[in-house]
Amino acid sequence: MIFPLMLVVIPRTLLCHIVTVSMEGDTPMRKLTITSFLCLSSLFLMFACDDSSPSGTCIPAEEVCDGVDNNCDGVIDENLTRACDNSCGTGTEICSYGEWRNCSAPTPSTEICDGVDNNCDGTIDNGTGMQCARSSSRNCGSDEGACAFGTELCTETCQWSGSCIGGTAAVEEICDGIDNDCDGVIDGTGAIQLSRNCATDCGTGTELCVSGQWMNCTAPQPAVEVCDGVDNDCDGTIDNGANMECARGDSRVCGSDTGECSTGTELCDSTCHWTGNCLGEVPPGTEICDAQNKDENCNGSANEGCACNNGATQTCCGGSVVTCTGGAWPSCPATPVETCDGVDNNCDGLIDNGLALDIDEPNDTCTQARLSTMEEGDQLVFSSRNIYKADLAPDVDYFQIELREMSDWLCLINPNFNECYSYYFTVTDPQGLNVEFDVIPIDLYATDHVAQCTSASYASMYHSTNGLLALNYDGRCGDDDDWRFYIKVRANTTGVSCRTYTLTVNVPVSYIQEEACTDYPTND
């Protein structure tokens, strides 16, 4: 059976109204679907309609999240966003099909020690095993009494450090009107008032701390001293009041036990005075100079007043011996004169002191050295000299010698020949002392011989420690070959000696020779 096609034309306003009424009671989603299909379908060439409009015409309004095309632009809930938040913070959410969805606020995580509220429960660093928020602090200690709070810090592991920084800690309670131990009680601990031992000269007791002061010592107090064998005034001494010499009934040793004496005993009477009687003593006697050597007068010296004990002997200076007779020493022989023999002859404690000096003294410096002259072929002998001073101070001897050329006549044979001069120095050691000497050459024509003698570059140029020294120097025909030198003699160890030494200087006659001799010094 075939049905004919019928086209029914329904006004748009009536259709929209029919559809809207028919969908009452349905869910917003079904309403949205039917409305969109009937009002927007291009197949039926219909336009959007608005329930609020009696004619069904769509009137644009601000788009809101309700699943309706409020602004009549053909799109439902487009571009709608709003702020959102949760326990961890804020974000943004979008409208989809009439509902707000997909909030971008951060979400909670497991709490860690980092100074942040990771689980967004409103508390920082409160995870398992954490005691505190990292880098936070809290009061520690007490602010009771003299105490003041300190600060305890939270470590990087969210644990309390256990150290109380700053503040004022409790100390042992003392009597000062302050609660030192911070227990809420001033000058005491709990219910116990602060106390301590106290004393007077008479004994000990106890005193209490009252308003920061020690008071009410229970020790006994001193009284006026009387002669009764008791320390009434408590000064540590019994019976020492006015006009009292001793403690009643006391005794003391009297007399002396020195020498032949012996002590006795003196008593203190009932008026606290010494009786003046030394019972049982042996008193001093008269001193006797005898061979018994006793201290009869008990002064600590036997036979005082006597020069010696009879029969005693003593040695005089020089070795003689004398004997004490009748408590007196006989005179010793005259004191010997000091001589140069290594012995303290005059018994003054010094050996060989105060003796006469040799004929050259003083000759201790270059300036003091006496000048002696000699020619070729001469020999100078300085005998009976010594390294000695009367006060036994260190000594040194200086000699100054000028050698004068005898003649240049041999140079007539051959004026180009040289002349060789030789010097021989000998020093004999004094008994008991070794000496050494220096030969110091000097430029004869220099203006200051002493300066050259003391110069460090000359002072020990030629040195001998064995008593012998031989020197040569090369002269010239036709020249003045005169020469000067100093000789310095001294001990090679610490010491002096009055024993004599001899210095000998020997200069043989020079000879002309074809070649220069071993030269010291040259006068070229």
C-alpha cells in the first residue's frame, strides 16, 4: 500500500514552542539536544529561539556556564573560564556542557622537609618523623625569675637542634634578692629558705637569707675576757685580757739549755701573771778558757774571749806552725815577699802578683812599641821579657824594628842584580806558658805606621805558633831598601806568666844574585 507524501507547514514559532513544552521535565542535556536540532537545523531552515521571548526569537545575552547559547552566536558555553582553588593553591577552570571542569590549581603531594606545605594540609614540614618546620625556631629555657628564653633552631632534617641559643639559664641560687635558679622562689629552693653556716670568734652557727641579706647568725657571741682559763672574748687566746701575762694554770720553759745550762719551768698564777721563779734550771756560769772546751756561760760559744783553745795549732803564711798557749796565739813570723815561682808566697790568694814588670812595659799597643834599629849582619836580642801584668790581667808585647840597608856598593858590579834580605825570628817560651807571635810589615814611608800595625789586613799577616819564623824580601840595587816591621808577642792560651822569654831577630848580610829570592814583601 502506498501512502501519499504530505507536506505540512508549521510556523517556526509554533514548532519551537511545541518542542520546548514537550521537553519539560527532561534533563538539560536532552533539552539541549532537541532544541539544538529543531531550532538550528538547516534542513528545516529554522532559527534559534528563546523561551523567554513570547515570539520564540533568540535575544543575545552574556554567555554563562549553563549549557545554553546565551549570546546567540551558535556556540554553547564558549570561552568561559574562572578562577579556582583547592587546599594547595589557585588555578583556572573551563566551562564544558554547562559544568565547570579541569581546575589547574596544584594538587597535594607527599610532605618532605623543605620548608613547604607539600600535602597542603595547612602545616609546613609535618611529615612522618618531622619535629618542626625547616629553619623555624622556638623559645627554649625559661623566663621565670632571672632566666630569659633562648632560641632553639629547627635543623635541615626538620629536627629540633637540642641547643638553646642565647637567653639566660638558671644558676645556683644565691642570697641576692633574685630568683637565680628560676624556680619561682627568691633566695630559696622550693619551700626551703636559703641558709648557710656562719661563725663568730666564739663558734659556728647558721644564718638565713632575708631579702638578699644574710641575717640572724646563731653562733655564740664574744664576752669580756677574765682570768679563768677560758677564751671569753673568742680571739683565739685564753686569758689575754688587760694586765694578763699568761693563761691561769699555764706553764712555760725558762732558762737556757745552751752549753752547760739546762732549762726549768715557770708557772702562771691565779692572777694570770708569771711567778718569776724558774724551777729546776741550771743557770749560766763564768766562761773558762780550758782544754775542756765547754760553754760555761751558755752563750753558744765555748771559750769566747780566748783567742784559741789551749793546745790548738794553726799554720802561718810561709808554712810555719804556732800553738795556742794560755788562750792566745803567739805571733807568726813575718809574711814572705811574693816571688816569681808559681806560689802564693804572701798568702793574699793570688799567685805571682804585684811583681816588677819587664823593662819594655808598657808596650801593650802598636803606639807603645819602642823603636829599635839594626843593619845587615846584626842580631837583636830582647831577653828577660814576660807576658805579665802585676794585676794578672792578660798581656801582650809589641816591638818595633827598623832594618837599614848597609850599602849598595856591590850594585856597581851589575846594577841589574837584585838584593835578597832574610830575617830570622825566634821566641823562647817562658816556663809554664806557650807563646805565639806575629810579624807585621810596615811601609817605611807611610805617614801612619800605627794605622798599618792595627789594620786587619796587616795584623796577622805572618804568624808563628812554634817560636820560629823566617822571612825574605827582594831589594833593588840603587833603591833605599830600609824596612820597618812590628812584632807582637802574646800567650796562645788564656793566662800570664812572670817567667821570662827571649826574642831574637837575626838579619844576615844580603848577597847579590841573578834571580829574585822568595819575596816578602816586594818594594817594587
